[in-house]
Amino acid sequence: MLPLLNINSASVIGWLESAAAQQWIVGILLVLLFISFIKEWMPVEITALTGTAVLMLTGILSTRDVLSSFANSGPLTVVCMFILSASLERTGLIGDLSKLFNKVAKGRELTALLVITLGAFMVSPFVNNTPVVVILMPIVLAFCRDHNIAASKLLIPLSYATILGGTCSVVGTSTNVVVLGQVQKLGYDGIQMFTVTPMGLIYAAAGLLYLWTLGRKWLPSRPTLSTMLPGGIQRDFLLQVRIPADSPTSAPLPST
């Protein structure tokens, strides 16, 4: 216990400000956050905020550093992409896409695979890839349920097609948007909307070709609960009303 009594606050602060100590803290924190994300000990946003709070308490991040991230154009662009995707759904465009998809696919799995991957690939460079999957997923699930097709045969290619398409532009993926914001913060120029498109198209073509040939053969056959349940299920609801004993037996009708 005597060595511990000799430790003062100045030595602790000096140790925390050293580069070696900060590297150890960040490394251990990353491991703990990664485990927390996997085990789901807390909600994702709470876990992320906890990690940020630890970095602020140890002095690795300042208040200015944390607040400046909210002023970055990257997160704001991602938010705008989600708003755009929500507007597409509320305007009824998703329903029209569903009808068009069923009309073109005609119940054939290979045709549906080609249509859904090409469609997701062409949209993803202009809309964030996560909302694209969210929008197209109900269409794919309904198609699989109506034609008795395992949902994994189309959902997995849909996810990969959106990733391949999203990496063909700066705004296609959240990662590219955040990287662009950091590059601009460091003072570098020259990255435009389609600067990464030439390289993206090369490996996107290879990835789509693989999904249509060898990858299609190795896809697992895993049905989901939504595809096993028939569409348009009639549901019966039970409504309970509690009337206190001191309630009036009748109430006057509202005047018109």
C-alpha cells in the first residue's frame, strides 16, 4: 500500500498525457467496444457515447474535437441520404417499384437476381446504400413469399450489390462520406463525386459477375419468418376498456 500512497495526481496526469499511455487506452477501449457491440451489452449508441466519454475523461479527446465532429459535412450528408430515402417510400414510389419488379421477374429466381442486383447497383451510387437495402428488402421478401423462394437467395446478393454500387461514388457509402470530410479537413483537394468511380466499376463488375455465376450456386437456402407467413393474414384484436365505478352512467351527446 505504501507505493500507492506516493502516487500523486500530477504523476497520474503526466502518465495519461504520454503517447504510450494514450495508445494503450485507445487500444483497450477499442477491444472493449468491439466486444460490447458483439455481445450487445448496451444499445449501440450508448456504447459509442460511453467510448467517447472515456476518451474525453482521459484527455485524449477535447471538447472541441467532439463538437467539431457534429459540424462535419459527412454525418450531415448521411442524414440527408436517409431523408431522401424516406421521401421515396412515403411518396409511393416503393409500391410502384414492387409492381414493376414482379412484372419483370415473372416468378423466376435468376431473373429476379439479375433485376434486384442491377437495380440496387445503379441506385446505390446516388443514395446511401443502407437505406437502399431497407427500401428494397420488403419488395424482395414479398416476392420470395409469393413464389416460394428462400429469402437468402436474393437478400444476400442485394446486400453485396448495394455495397459494390455504393463504393462507386463518394456519397454512396457512409464510410466514403466520412473519409471525404476528413480529407477536406486536412486541406487536400481533388476528390469529387465520381473520383473513385473508375476503380469502383472494375471490382463492381467482377463482384456482380461472381454473384450471378459461382456465388449464386453457393448461396444458402434459409427462409425467414416473413416469407413463411402467408401475406394478408387476417388478425383479430381484443379491446379491453376499464370504466371506473364513479363514472357517469351516460354522457350527453355532442351538439352539431
